[in-house]
Amino acid sequence: MTTHEALQSLLQSRHSCRAFHPEPVSRDVIQQILLDAGRVPSWCNAQPWHVYLTSGDETERFRKTMLNAFDTAPPTTDFTAPKEYSGPRLERRRTCGFQLYEAAGISRSDRKSRIAQMRENYRFFGAPHVAMITSASELGTYGALDCGGLITTFCLSAQAQGVATIPQAALAHYAAEVRDHFAIPDDQKVLAAISFGYAITDAPVNGFRTARAPLDDFVTWKG
């Protein structure tokens, strides 16, 4: 297999895992994932990210914090959430949601079960680890852009080592609780999280895959 073929294999096999075994990932593997992720480019090599990474009892403590936030607290965010989805973005969002609910055996009219499935985000889908990503406040949008590269590379490195992941903006919807839990300083903004561990491969919610748009849908060729 060529280097490019190996990359393609990683990109095509990576998916958002929504059911994890409780078995922890070894510290050596986690460290390698983080080292790989830290190799991504950033504007002026500023490396604006910080990672708060939980294992063991600390994951359980954070899980309790986030479930309580979802159940009792109003959402708060450090970054402006999308106001709406329209056109093909709305259609893709709906299709992804319908695929998830179908895989989970939830009908479109079953609002109670849909909320319960949404709540799984704050249980980290049972994952034994969470990487909470913050970005330097002073770098604004471009700091967040650089952190996106970190998140993508983290997921690909994990996939290469047999570790499943799911990037989650959902946890950043309760930024106040996240900030308080980790004592995050004011010069960092809560951006997103990655829950990770080993996938329950035969779980129905891990059985669907989302499609990607063809090139002509997102590329304008000039020359």
C-alpha cells in the first residue's frame, strides 16, 4: 500500500463512533495521538490549542458534570453557534439525523427518544476518554480554524491506531460548566471535544456512514 493509499484508507474508514467499550486506551497510545495532532500547521506556528484530557475517574466526574448541565442548565457558548442551516447544508444535516435515528430504531415522531439520544452526547456515548479543546481567545476565528486541523489529525491518528473517535461541538454548548469544571482561564475559549476509546463495532448506531458531496458541488474550477 502506498502512502497515499494508506491516507485514503484512514479517511474512508474514519467515522463518528456513538457506542464505546469502557476499556481505556493506554497512555502511550494517547500520547502518540497527541504528538501527531500537534504536528498540524497553524498561523505563524502560534499553536493556539490547549487540550484537557480525561481518563478513569476524571472522565466519570466530567460525565456527571455534563449530564447535569444538559438536564438543568441553559446553554452557553464561547463561539457563536450557527443561526440556521439552508440549502444543501440543511439537507445533509437532516439526512445525517435521519440515518442516526433509523440506526438507533427511533421514529421521527418519537421526541422523547430523540432527546434521549441527544443526551448521549453528554454521556460521551460511553467513551472512557474525552479531549476538551480550547483555543486562545486573542486569535479569534483563525485560532479556531487552526484547532480544526488539530481535531482532524487527532481523529486520523487515532483511527490509524485502532482507536475510535467522535468530534463533538455539543459539549461546547455548555461552555460555562466546562470552564468551571476544568478551571479554564479567561484567555482560552471552549471550542469542541473529542470523545474516544474502542468502538462497539456491532452497535447499531455505529453501523451507518454519511456520504460526501461530489467535487462539482464544492469546487469552482478556474482555468
